[in-house]
Amino acid sequence: MEQEESRPPAQDDATAKPWQQEVAAPLEIDCSAGGSIPCSQGAIRHDWQLAEVLELYRSSLPDLIWYAQQAHRRHFPADRVQLSTLLNIKRGGCPEDCGYCPQSARHDSSVHAEPLLPPEEVLAAARRAREAGATRFCMGAAWRELRDRDLPRLTDLVAEVRKLGLETCLTVGMLNEHQARELARAGLDYYNHNLDTSESFYPRIISTRSYEDRLRTLEAVRAAGIRVCCGGILGLGETLEDRAELLIRLASFDPHPESVPVNVLVRVAGTPLAEHEPPDPFDVVRTIAVARVMMPASVLRLSAGRGQMSDELQALCFLAGANSVFYGEELLTTPNPDTEADRRLFARLGIRAENRG
Ligand code: SF4
């Protein structure tokens, strides 16, 4: 009886939730298409309710992966992964107090403040990332916000990295509308600004800025025509409801963020969250699957914490709908799988890197 109830129902079952209706066959859809398509499976929605998201989370894992697979295959080839490389262009000394971050000047970690990297070093790293197969080059700076005096250096970097044939992404703190427009004019493709967790849990992790501040930057980025990269972190001590609320918030954006990084806390000595219990790995898989159902056309990136995942857990994450990874040995300040290990894993799984467009 239990099994019967949890089995994905047939399409004509009137009680089926939208994500439970069966798809006859995968569709061939251009994975660059981000718009809405007229189907219930993998349809774009912005009105997710807490109760239905919790129900989705609590589905049996096989059912949840089935729902996620159907949504995924409506929008993406199931065997592709997009590769982004992240370079820390300005390390440490950040005035913010994000509880998970070793770059905060308020925490006693081993990361110390360094100046912005010279452009030739950044461009050399971008060339190496391109040679290794990355299609997007992300540049992160440990700043609270972008100061106008640093803007020209960043617009120059964006323009130069684009000339290498790479997509560009920046994550340099809060932006105002003018700065976002200037970065868009320079050709910036994506801006990363994570919401991290639910609005109600946020003040337990960060006290030096508000959720509203984050949302304002995201609005400025969107208004400037830059694509949005926005996600969260698992393992901060949040509840299932917090995870659901974060995903509901992300899915409420119209359009959905084009890129959604799913991070798992990397516990770094000297940070307030260093002793936190890591999340159950299956909860990571579930979160990815729920995100895939709720934001079916967004690229879901396995981000921080992948270095601590087994190959088998990463494979489950790909099955659940992850279709992007950070590629390269370091993520800002923490280790990431080496590129050779990633190539071997993709080959074992029959997953191919997305080609440059
Ligand atoms: S996460 Fe970003 S804003 Fe927060 S302390 Fe680290 S570098 Fe600063």
C-alpha cells in the first residue's frame, strides 16, 4: 500500500500534482532556452507554496528524482554539464560577518587580506580555465560592496575576459544601479549574489547586511540586463522549511535566476560555523531535485562542498538535476576537486562538458 501511494501516478490521475504527471518521452529542447514552455512537466512557475514544496521534499527519493529528471529533460540534455571556473581576484579582509566565510576580517581564519590581483594574473588564469575546458570565468572579490573607484578595473577585466571567448561572471558584493549598468555595458554576462538561506534564518548567519540589501542588488542586476546567478548554502543549521523558503524565494523571481549555485558548507577553522554538523548527503540530493522541479530551466551548479563529496554522491546530484560545476582546484579559499578527477568522473558517468557556444 505504501509503495502504491508513492509511485508516480499516471497522467490521467486527477489527483496528481503538476510535477507528478508523466511525460511520454524526453523532448529535444535547446538548453540555452530560458523561457517558459507550455507543459505542466517542467513548466515555469513563480507561485510555489510552502506546503507543496515540503510535500515534494518529503517524496520518496526515487519519486523525487523521477520528477526532477522529467523536468530536467524538458529543458536540458541529461548528459551535459556546464563548467565554470572561479578565481578569487581579491582575497580576505572583508568587513562583513558572514558566519561561514573565512574571508571575513571579523573571523580568526588563516585567510589574510590581499590587494586586487593585477589584470595580467587574472587574464592568465582565464586562459588556463579556457584551455581546461571552462566556458565561464567567474571573478570574486571579498568586498562588502563595489566602490566606484574600483569599477573601471572591473569593467576592463570583464571586457578582456570576454575577448578570450569566455562568458563572464562577477561576485563582488553589493552593486547600485549605475554600477550594474556599467558592468552590463562592459559585457558582463552574469552577476552572482547568493541569498544563502531563508529570510527569517538569514540574520542568524549574517548581521552586517539585510536580506533586503541582497534583493536590491539582484534587482539592479536584473534591471541592467545581466543574467542572475543566485543560490544558497546547505549546512548552516537551517531547517527544512528554511530550505523550502529559500527555493520559493528564488523561484518567485521572474524570470528565474539563470544560474542557481547549491553550496554545501565547507567548515573552516576560525569561522563561527566551523563545528556545525554537515547536512545529510541525501538532503543535498533532495534539495537539488526540488530546485530542479521548481526552476526547471535554470542551470543548477554543484558549488562549494563538492570537494568533500564522493563520486557516487556527485553522480546522484547529477541524476537529481545538477548540470553545472565549478571546475578548478580552488573555490575562493577552499579546495575543489582537481580537473583530472572531474574529467575521469564525467567519463565514467557518460557526461559531456557543454561546448562553448
Ligand atoms: S561571503 Fe562575501 S561578503 Fe560575506 S564575509 Fe565572505 S567575502 Fe565578505
